[in-house]
Amino acid sequence: MSSQNQNKPPRAVIEHMVREQVYNEMGLSLPSSSKAPNGLVVNVSARHAHLTEEAVEALFGKGHKLTPGKWLYQEGAYAAKESVTLIGPRSRVISNLRILGPARDLNQVELAFTDAISLGFDIPIRMSGDVAGTPGCMLMGPNGYYKMDEGVIRAQPHVHMHPNDAQFYGVEHLDKMQLKVHSPCSITFDDLVVRVHESFNLEAHIDTDEGNACGLTPKTFCELIKK
């Protein structure tokens, strides 16, 4: 990660300051969850692919490595400059499907529900990595095709947490929480799965359909609630 990015305030801090200013102008006080050790970031995760090194080489050429294009909120994760074309069951395609790096030990494509309908997929809601029995697809890159026998899913809404965050909220790895989105179209997600790891920053992920449904913006206040 570049030194320029490292010197920027964390996005959670910036969003907390924005929310605090908005609430002050409205004559309101921030809810108690804002006193958590780390500010919560809720991001919309657009459709994307995670690929193995084997798949990357098949699609882009032998020895090819993914090129970081944009660093994401989780440490070491990035949106690659490379993208692929996904071919669905009805021979309909999604062009420029973004690849997220670094390369993984399994292939996985994450789509929103409307993406799946358009392409002709019947996909289950799964946690990342749980791809057994899921539909496959064909990917096309500048160097050729790569067939995935399985791995197309709709991602389960989830929240990444450092152990300190998990201790504050009183939850453990794979527990479920509620995510309440305070917006003109307020929604509470009831089954947000907790993922805990020492490398994680506090960040919830929902897909594009879910983000549009609740009108999520950078100024939207969101809170985690223990079930």
C-alpha cells in the first residue's frame, strides 16, 4: 500500500466525523454504539470474482499476477485492474467483472439477486468459501476461457471484526447480529454473520440490491445490535 494511502485518515474516522456533524446540525446526539472502539464502516459489495492463480494464468497468460488498482478497507485486499467476462446459463454475459485480489485458493463469483436473474442463475446465499453444490460458470479473459464447475453465490451479509470489536459487542466468530440502517428507507438486517480475525477492520458488507433497498450513503448512520 502506498505511503500516500497510509497517511490518509481511516475511512471509518472520516465517516464518523461526517455523521457527527450531520447529527449536530439536526440537534441530535449519536447513538451509544458510536462509542465503540472503532467506527463502523458499511460498504456495498458490488459483483466481483475471487480467482486462484491457476485461473488468473488461464485467463491472462502464464505467469500473470493480478495488479492492484484500488486498495480496499480490509488490509491487503484490493480491486485489481484486471477484469473478466462472465457467461451465464442463458448465454447472457456480464462484461468487466472486477477481480478482487490477492489470488485465493478457490474460485468464487459473488452476484446480487438481480444479476443472477438477468443471467439465468439460481444461486444460494452463502458465506465466502462455502461453494459446494453451487452453480458454475464460464469466464473469459484476454488469454482464453476458464470453466468454474461451482462457486457462483449470493454473499451472506456479514461484518468483519477485530477481536477487540467482538469483545465490545459481546459476540464471537460466526455469531449473528442485526445491522440497523437509519435512512429514509430504514431497514434492519437480521442475520448479519460475524467474522472475527486479528487482521480485520470493522466493516459490514451488503450487496448492491440490499444497499439500494435501504438507500445507503456515506452519511447514513448504521449500528450493530446483538441479537
